[in-house]
Amino acid sequence: MKHEPWLEKWSYEDDKVILEYEDGATLRVTRVDFIRAFGVIIGLTKAEAEKEYGIKN
């Protein structure tokens, strides 16, 4: 079974939060979403967080 990378730490950057994962990848989400859905976001895999909360360019 494939291991999905989990969140290791986060940091704030202006109105965004940078999520850092076990595999070294980062994902940016809005600070508003992070505060509102903190408990959900920290429990998601990288793929799930990106799909639901990731900032699209």
C-alpha cells in the first residue's frame, strides 16, 4: 500500500499558510481557510488538502 505524505509543520506568509509535508513538498492555503478548518486540514493527506483547500494559480 502506498504511503501518503502527512503534514509536518506550517508557517504563515501574509494572508496564506504554507503547509510542509513529510516528502518535502509544500502547499499554500488561505489563512482564512486554515483558521476555519484547522482540525480538518491537519488530518488530511497532501492530496486531499490540495484538492479541497489548495490555492490555484
